[in-house]
Amino acid sequence: MSRVLVVEDEAAIAELIALNLRHAGYEVVRAVNAEQAQAAVDQMLPDLVLLDWMLPGQSGVALARQWRNQTRTRELPLIMLTARAEEADKIAGLDAGADDYLTKPFSANELLARIRAVLRRKAPEALDTAVEVGGLVLDPGTRRVSREGVELKLGPTEFRLLHFFMTHPERVHSRAQLLDRVWGDHVFIEERTVDVHVKRLREALGKVACQRMIETVRGAGYRLTQSADSLQA
């Protein structure tokens, strides 16, 4: 499930956006000003930000420039929402670092289409599209995992962990990297927590003889492989 930060000080607009996003399957975090938005990003990087231009205090454009100048938030997918429809305003918003610029009023369908387009360009792994590796199928939309018709029961953390592995197959990920990408880069838990959840994930995959798909790379971390050997019980 993709996390979207909605930075909008008009309560009615923010609520309408949040309602449509949740209905489309997104997790929503809301902020009414730049300070709250920064706090939300500091706590956990969202998959995408919807940022109003006119905010109390620091403007959305200034906040966008600030994020683009920081290493941690430089690639954060960002859509500017504003009533300012002049060409010069659009250019200013895009030059500040916005990936897209949507003027008010806008339809929910157009907003969702813009979000999907930006995520495809900036963060394809965040899309709610099914992925398959070695016959194992994971569908983020329905939150189901199966192989050859046998459905697996996974906890939410194991589901996110498997989703990350399956969207980055054959690559080695350190425990620190997994904590950042699966748990969030400002969640302070011990790296050995990763080992516990990998063990649980392997146990669940054992039901369909896929436990060996999750390999331990000594001194480096873990990777998901689809080699023939890994699919033998």
C-alpha cells in the first residue's frame, strides 16, 4: 500500500482528497502546514506528496525547494496542487522541483491518474500491481500471496518484506537497507528484528516449498532468488 502525504490547509479539500485516496487503496497522512509536513517526512518518507502552494507560513513552493536540496528527500515524488493557473506559476512550481502540477478545481479521477503516472516514473515498486517471481504471485491490491493456487497467510510486515524482495529480485539487501525501505528510515528498531521477520517469512513460504527463495548472503544481508535450486523443498 502506497503512503501519500497530503499537505493542504483547507480542511474540506483535504478531507475530499483523503477520502478518494483511501477509496483507491492508498494510505493517507495529512498536514496543514509546512512544519507538520516536514515532521511527517522526518518520521517516515511517504511514497508521494500532494503539496498545496498556498500554505500558512512557509509556502509549498519554498518547501519543495527545501526538500529538493536535501539528499534524503531529493527524489521524493511530488505533485503541486494549487489554484494558481497562470503559465508563470506552473513554471515556478515545476522549477521548484514538482514532478507534476495540478490546478484547482480538479477531478478525483485526474488526480489519481496523475499520482499513478508519477509513481510509475519515480517509484514503480510502490504501484499496486501484482508481481510474480518463480511462480510465487503477490498482489498488493488484494494483499494476497499464492503459488499454484495455494494461498499463503502473511503478517503485514512479512507481506511488505516479501513485496520489497519480489520487486528487487536477485539483489542483495543489507539489514539496514531493509529497515529503511520496509519499516521506514526513521523507525528505530534493532537490525536483528529483520532476522526475526525473515525467519517468519521463510516459514510461511515453506507451505509452497519456496522458503529457499530467501537466501542469506553471509556478511551482506538477504536476497530473493528464483533459481531452480531455491524452489526445491
